[in-house]
Amino acid sequence: MATEVKIPDIGDYKDVPIVEVHVKEGDPVNADDPLVSLESDKATMEVPAPSAGIVEKLLIKLGDKVSEGHPIVLLKDGDATMPEPPSLVEQQEPTPPPDRAPSPPATAPAKPNDPGVQADFGQVHASPSVRRLARELDIDLTTMRGTGEKGRITKDDVKAALRGPAAPVSAPAPVGGMGIPEIPAVDFSKFGPIELRPLPRIKKISGLHLHRAWLNVPLVTHQDEADITETDVYRKELDAAAKDKGYRITLLAFLMKASVSALKEFPEFNASLSPEKDALILKQYYHIGVAVDTPEGLVVPVIRDVDRKGIGAISQELGAVSKKARDGKLGAADMRGASFTISSLGGIGGTAFTPLVNAPEVAILGVVRSRMAPVWNGETFQPRLMLPLSVSYDHRVIDGALAARFTRHLAHVLEDVRRLVL
């Protein structure tokens, strides 16, 4: 039986041109293999196969313009034999000039340790899958000219470069992001038994984004703690009532509302640097990303318009999106548009950690498990429930004093839930 595969939710984009078709009729595909690449004026997106099978019929061709729901292939049930790549990777890239003429592909493979090579090829006109192939083959896309539409570099161009006569006999060590040499490969089997376990798809995708953020963002973390003794009493009262309605009230909902209060007070935290790095883009919306632990790795779904929702509504939405994440059913639209992120390890433990800023955001809140601690009230020590807070930030945008004020405001609001309604 054949299944009609359609364009999934691609946000607000309409009539997006197909710039690359990755399969032909009769090809076997695995779940999440790229079928086609779309290119808007701002981004390139790959459309993955929803399941393994055989491409029975192509319903589109190169250059067609498509929108959400447009059929692209008929996929027949069957076993695929191709390796599994990451899917639906979206990368920002510039649109080339319309009058750029196609040129023959380069005939020499890359020299990956040349100055100026960019590991993620962010300025190269090629799809994510082509960039991935080039990285795997150590080919420098910045030295190539593509034969695709508007000079786009295709997989055939990369393969042609690999077959070039100038291939070096012994290639030098590849260079990682920002010109940093890669860690030399080691044959660990010489020291004892080993097992090779492929990384889950989610970790393959997120690893590239994390590495890029670590290399580009000058990171600092400020730590504080909030006395949530009274807040947790109130939370438990709400949770007892919510159980009868089929959902739970967790501290995370309070953290999200308190974060909105702090973001409004300190708008620099609800911002991003402009591409030229000479201006700050202040966001007038409050969409909070929430890091969710799943069996396949960390994902960050986004709860939108947190400033307009109450604790109960946020808690229900958190429960629904967390289940969706654990079931592997999150779509690209579910993970876009965050202006600030919270990473909570409260259900696991720890005393503090340094969360990594989810660029292009400029700050992130990390929390661990609250603990009872003796706190001096001026006359005696009292047992109080204390919540550690860790705020990491981009030091190009936020300085230490501002980070301290932001975190103290956050703690101040968490300590008295009445402040959440101000």
C-alpha cells in the first residue's frame, strides 16, 4: 500500500520552491531520510520521510513551489537499506544574487585546515544534507561553485570534487569550528574491548547547534537562590485540586511566570543580537522554551505567550507537550520562536550547573532540586525550602551587575506568589 507524503507544517512560509530532490522513483528510504529541500528567502528546510519504504512515484519536480499539505511523493511499504541521517535541520543562509550564473563544480577536494574554512558552512549556498556530506568527506564547500539552480552546490558537485585528480595522498588533520583543530582519532580497540553505539538522531542534530553556541557565545553564569517555602505550600494546594482534573501543577509553571516578570523588568534578557552585532533586537513576546529529557536526548519545545496564561493553563500545556516530546511527536513548529529558555533538573538532583545559552537567545535559566536549609531570620535559624537558580548569559549583551539584578528579581517574585499578578 502506498502512502501520500505531504509537506508538513513549515511555519508561515507559502509557495516555497523545491531546490533539491534527494530521491528518485524506486529508491529505498529510511524514516527521517530527506526527500526534498525547500528554500525560502531566509532558510533551507529538508522534508523527511515519515517512515521507511520505497519511493513509488514523485509528485513534484525541481523548481515547483509548495506549501503545507502539498503532496510530494507516494511511499510504498518496504525495507530501506540506506543509513539514517538527521532530519528537518533548518539553517540560516543568505539568498544568492538572482543573476548568479551556474559554474562547473570544483575539481579538487577541500583543504580543511586552510584559514577561513567554516565547519558549518553557514555562508555557503547548499542544503543541510549537502553540508553534512561535505563535513563527512572533509570537503571545503567555500572553495566550490555549484551547478544547481542559482549556483547551488549539490551532492553531485561534492562527489565530483571528491573524485578530483588533485586529491592529496595524506590529508592533514581536519579543522573544527572557528579554526580549532579536531581531536586526533584514537583506535581504542588497541586497549581493550569496545562497542560502537550510534548517536540518536536528536543528539546528532542538537550537537551541532550546541557546539556552535559554545564557540560563538562568551558565556557567564550567575547563581542565586530563592526561598520558595510559602510558594511550594500554595503549589501543593493547586496540585491536589488539579489531580482530580487529570493534570499536575509543578514548580516549572511558577518559574515560567516569574521569568516573564523578570524579562519585562529587564528586557535585555528577552532579546537577540542583530546579525551585524551592532544592535539589540528586543522582543515584545514571551515564548518560553522548556528543555525536556527524552529517551533519545534533550529537546526544547516552546510554550507561547506565557504572559497571557495562568498557572493552570501553563501546567496543562506543559503536560501535553512533554508527553508529545517523549513520544517523539514534536514537529518543527513546536520548537521554534523561543525568546528565553528554562532547563530544569529538579526531578533528578544536583546543587548547581551551567546551562548553555540557546543562541540566538542571550540568556537561559537553569534550576536543580530545592532543598531544606537552615536560614537565619535575625533571631534564630529556621528550616526553609531553598531553590538554587543558575542564569547563564551572553556577556556581549548582559554584564554581571545586570545578571545579578535579573536573578534577584526572579528570586524575589518566586518567594511570594502574590507578586506574579502584579
